[in-house]
Amino acid sequence: MSAAVVEPDPRPDPAPDDLRFAVPATDPGLDGPPPLPPGHEVAPGYSVVQHLRRGEDFDTYDAWSAVHHCHTVAKVLRPDLVGDVRTRRELLREAKLLRALRHPYIVRLLDLVDERGPNPVMVLESLPGGTLSDALDSYGRFPETALAHLGQQLGAALRYLHEHGRVHCDVKPSNIVVSAGVTRVIDLALARAPGPAPAEVGSARYMAPEQILGGIVTPATDVWAVGVVLHEAATGVRPFPDGVADPEQTGSHSLSRTDSTHPRAELGRLYPQLLKGAPRLRSRRRLPVRVASVLDGCLLTDPGSRPTLAEVHAALDTLL
């Protein structure tokens, strides 16, 4: 990638709450090769403002777009994975899914650069505000009206995704951006068609039992995660304690589907939700009975017994 000289920037500094998905600036202790420095082009017409995050497979950048004349978020393969067939395929799969989606509560794809090359670049809109994780850390539990808007908008995005034949499989506060009462879902990297799925692919705190065990994922799998998220937003605490596993780990393939026959107690050390049900919501907050009952139902072990997202939406109307 060629360097680009950045002329003095007449734009004002971004507001303090404009956090570009609310991820931290580059950690000097990052593993692997250094990311691109400010001023370099991550793709033609997209100049790096700052490196935002390094994941297991991808780097994300705040990039100024000479095409759109605004900040964008550029997601690319890590330098040490450029040319890796699997990682490239995953990036393209997410980009092509986002290209087919148009919903006010799902992040928009702006561009896909070098789609046929070894290092494609997925360019997303840059969202103001911070993640739900930040909001929960800062403010604790949500007021009833804000809880209703969060749940209904999150549910609307996921219902739209399900109608397009995909289950998100990684719904969690750090994948939800909130700003001025508007909820946006980001990171569809693990989205897949309903059906059999590898074991333990997702985020430990928010995975449904069938997702942990390598069973069949369906829209009800996302309903479980919505139930965890809304329980946390309603009470300020998660319904399940942290297990031994890294709580934010995603994309883990440490257990194959055949490994899911391990003793339940062994898996329970990693995933407490396999051993014990969630506490009743009304034991932690006195919400209306109908709302609490439906949100408790989201966390039932049997996917077929969970409410639909339409039923969650209707129950949350009680709070409005």
C-alpha cells in the first residue's frame, strides 16, 4: 500500500463522544507486525487517521475517505494474514452480506475495495456514540423507556437479518452501538445460515447452550443473546457469572462437534449457563410481570420454548 501525504486537515477534531465504535487506540504491545501509521492509505482514497483495533484475524482503522468526504471504518486482514485464503473468505462473506442489507439499525457497508485481490478492504460507515458495553460500564442499568427502545431496535435489526436467512451468532454489548436513543448492530463476521454450527464459536458470556455444544443454530439462538443483553441492561449485571474462558473470546474452535460429548460439568466450568438457569429478572429489578416473564423466557435452555423477537417487542411496549 502506498503512502499518502496528508495535507493540513481543516476539519474540527471529532467530538469526545464520537468514538468510532468506541474501541481503544493502538496498544503498543500489539502482537504481529505494526499497523499502518496515520497518513498511509489503507486503500486508494482512504487515508488512515488512526488504528482502532487488532483482532485475531483483522485490523480496523478510522480512515478519512476522499470519496465520501467523511470518516469511515476500514476493516482489513492483519498484515501477517494478507493472502490467507480462509481469512480473506471470511472478510468477503461479511462484506457481501452487508451489501445485501439495508436497515436503519444495522451498520452500512460503504465500499468493498480490491474484492478480487489478496487484501480486500471493507469500508463501513463510522457511527457516532459508543458501544452498549461503554454505556453499561458508565451508567449501569437502563431506565425503562431506554430499555424498551434498546430491545425493540435490536430485535428489529435481528428480525430483518433472520428474514434474510442469517443468524447473527455474536450479539453482545460490544457489538451494539448506541447514540441518541438509536441502536445499531455491528460485526456480522460470525453470521451464518440456520443449521448445524461448530461448537463454541461466539462470545462465552452470550452464547446459547446449543451454540456452545455445536448444535443447530436458529433465530432462537439470537433470542437467547438478546435475553442476556436485556437482562444486563435492565439490572446492571449479567445473568450468568464469568466462566474460566476469556469472556470476550470470539471465533474459538477449541472444541469440535465430537468434543461436545465431554462431561457437562467440564464444559460448565467454562460456560456456567450450561449448569444453572438465569436468576429471575424480578429478583433483581421490579419490572412489569409481562416484561420480566418474556425476558426470562429468552433464557430457556430449549430453543423452541423461547419467545420470538416479535413477542419480545410486544412485551416491551408495556414499558412505553
